[in-house]
Amino acid sequence: MSPFDSLQMPRELACEFFAMFSRFEFALKECGFLYVNRFGRAAPDWDGYSKHAAVHIKVDNDSELAEAIRYLNKEPPQIQVSATVWDATIGLRGPEPIGTALDAVQRVRNNLFHGGKHTPHSPPGRDETLVRFALCVLGSCLSQDHRLCEAYEQPAAF
């Protein structure tokens, strides 16, 4: 059985999201949005980038980005608090509206990568909508933040 079999979205969409999210985190660190975590490892500074994005990312009211931000802020991904319990009441962090949407993007990643998405607790179509809007937010940040985009587009090596 493939881990993609029980997802409620096309496997290509999940792969695109994972690839874009991981590369985005690489770009954050390359641009100085990083901190050293408790294990002594460099980690992306999402909070710092959220503050930066709140000042530098333009959101036109009738844009796809605005729609994505509205949805992610109004209907944020739940947080898994135990093996069988999901909490929809935990608020988003960051300066609104883009910062809180970026926090929601991280939740989408955590839920898809670590969470119980093998248990169909979401209404049909919701998981796919969350991933598509998360991709929109990341893509919009890249298209408007040229320094971040340059780091994102560097040849990959590990």
C-alpha cells in the first residue's frame, strides 16, 4: 500500500506541496530567516518571515492570494492534540492577515506530513483546498519577494 492511497487529494498535489514547502524553508534560511534550535541546528524562522511578509507582501482584495488568506484564516487547519483528537480552536500566530496565513501553511504541512490524514475526518475536498491555498500563499510570497525567489531557485544540492 502506498502512503498516498488514503489521501483525499491527487498524489501529485501532495508531492508538489512537499517539494515547494521544503524548498521555501531552504530559501528562508538562505535569506537569513533562521535560528538555531535547541539541538544546535539551523531552522527556518517562520515568525521572522511572517513579520517581514506583513510589511512587504501586497495583497490585492480581489486576488487569489486574498482568497487563500481569507480561507486559511477563517477555516484554519486543525491541530492534532492526541492520536484521535483534533483541535479546531487553537488560534493562528503572526501578524494578520499574511502572517496568520503563513502559520496555517505550516499547519497544512505538519498535518500532511506528520498528522493523521489517513483518518478521514475532514469534509470531502477540504484537504485539497487547504493544500492548494497553501501553495498559493507560498507562490505569492516567492513572486513578490525577489531575494527569497532567487534563493528558492538556486540549484538544489544536499
